[in-house]
Amino acid sequence: MRSSRISPVRRACLAAGAIAIGAALTGPAAVAAETLPAYMDIAVGSGKPTSKAQVAIDNITALDDGMQAIYAESLEIFKANIREKYPLIIARFDNFGGAMTLYAPGKDPVQAPPVPEAYALVKSVSHSAMAMYQLVAPYLKDPGDTSWRAPMAIYLTQVNTARESIADVDLPDNVRSRLDSMLDKEIAFMERCLETGTFTFADLTELAHALEPDIVKNVALAAQTQVDHWESVLGEWQTMLGDDWDQTYAITNTLYVTRQNNVLFTILAQFMGEDAIDDRLILVGTTAFTTTEAKLLDVLSRIIADRSLGEVFFRNYYLMDAELLGSAARHAVEVDAEKQGKKALLPTVAPFDTHAWPWPEDPASGPGPADMQEIEGD
């Protein structure tokens, strides 16, 4: 027996139909003018009716709103179908070296263990060095502006507390000594600033240069810790999935500064191979360093599902990976530039089916068309 549940989209369509029927039955003659109290002026405004043209525009553009609602509901179906068929890896950046979850068909999601704590510890101390810059840089022209004193005093307390805590964490002696030394330098710098009530650009650069060698060593340690951990995790998952590994999809997020050397994407590429890039291995730009697992799962499902749509409508499985208006807009830019006697400034066009990394730019990086107009019909 079919479920009696009415979907939100269907409910909206039924409501819209009822309104339309009611309007048809009553007609314009049924609308009577009414005198409203003055306090309703804010709600109703001038009472000027919407123009017929605007009503028509709203009716037509509402189709896109309706499509979005239908799409959102269909996506849940597509996502369930994809999870039944393919293993999925959701990898996302966080402040502790990243997180990964494996969704294997017919099984509960597997959350990978976290990166060893040494990563977060050396990263945090290295970032405290950056805080020295942030505390004083806005006031270098006028240290007499005492706005910096309270934030620095608060952060000095935090650094002192961290310095006292280093003895209680599990770190190699050479790493512990390095972190101690860094925090000691920062404490001395802040105490001197607060005591004298001033600082100079020379003071800041002297501190930065003193901390630089230790920051470089911390970065190397953090990177090695992170890479070793995720290679171990992916190696175990590859073994566990067996032949299914070759049809596994993976996605991770990136902010602009981490796009070219994104650690999680780079490690995934080592296991999935070049042919998986932009096919089964996806890197998506986000507006922040962090995002949610649910959002990435939705994005990956949408990418996979839209490829079937691209094949149905445009006879190209990967066309929907690109902005549909992009190639048309490119041609429009070229036409306008030619009219103005200028050369259009445009990126190199790569095929839709490309495995280029970190971004598509090589015309020879994949087979097939790079433009909708290059797709030949039957």
C-alpha cells in the first residue's frame, strides 16, 4: 500500500491549485474595496496593485523556485541510491588535522580516528606566534593608542598557562623544548611591551625572525604527523573495501589558500590515482576552513546525480560539473571584446572530462568537449 504521506512539494502544488481554482470561481468582481484603519497603512502601503507584467514575471520565475524545491526532495532519493551503490569518503578540514568518514554500502558510517594530538599542539603554539603580529601590527604607527594593552594582557595570561601545561602532555623531549622556547620568547616580548607601554616594528621583526626556525620545524612535524595518519587510515579502508575501492567516491573541502596544496585531497589522490581526480575524487571550494559532513555529502551526491542529467539532456556525462552559462558567457565576452577592439582575457578551456589538478587549465588534460557548442547531436 502506498504511504499516505504528502510531500512538501506536492502539498505546495495542491495549495497553489486550490488558490487558482478559488480565484477562477470568484473572479475580479468578488473583490470589494474596503476602508482600513490608519494603523494598517504600514502593512498595505499605498494599495497600488501589482502590474500585470510583474505578475507575469513572478509567475514564470516561480518555476525555478519550484524546481529548487523538487530538486531538494529528489536529492534525498538520489543520495540514498548512491549510498546503496558506491562507497563514499567524506574528508573535511578541521583544526585538528582533518576528519574522514567512510560510508560503505549497507553499513553504518565509519568515523576515522583523529590525527595524533602532536599535530594540534605544535600548530597551536605556532599560531600563537602569529598572534604577536595581530596584537601589535594595527598600532605600529601609534603605540600610544593603548587599545592593544588589554587584549595583550589577556593573551599573555593564556600563553603563560599554556607554557605551564606543556610538561603534562606527551611529546618528544626535543619538541617539548622547542615549544617551551617559543612561548618563552613570546612571553618576554609581551611583558616588555606592557612594561614599557610601547613597541616598534624592529621589535616585532626581531621576534618573528627568532621564532621562524622553530615554526618551520613545527610545520614539518605537523605535516608528517598528518600525512602518516591519513595514509594509514586510507590504507586500511582500501584493504577493507577490496575491489570496491575502484568505484569509491571521495570529496573534501578547501579554502582558497589550501587549494593548490590541499593535504587531504593530496593524500586521497595517492590512493585513488590520477584518473579519479575530478571524476570520483572531488575538491570543492568553501567560504571557510571548516564545513559539515552533511553539507559535503549533499554536494557529492548532487555532483554524481547531476551527471546522469547531463547525459540525458546534453549527451555529455560530465557537462554538469561545469557552470552551464559559463561557456556561453565566455563566447559573449569574446564577442564584446572584439566589438571593442580588445583581446578577451579568459582562462584556458579544459574538457569537461578532465583529470587536471589543482584546477582544469590544460586543453589536453582529458577527452571530449570543453564547451556545450562542441557537443555534437545524433
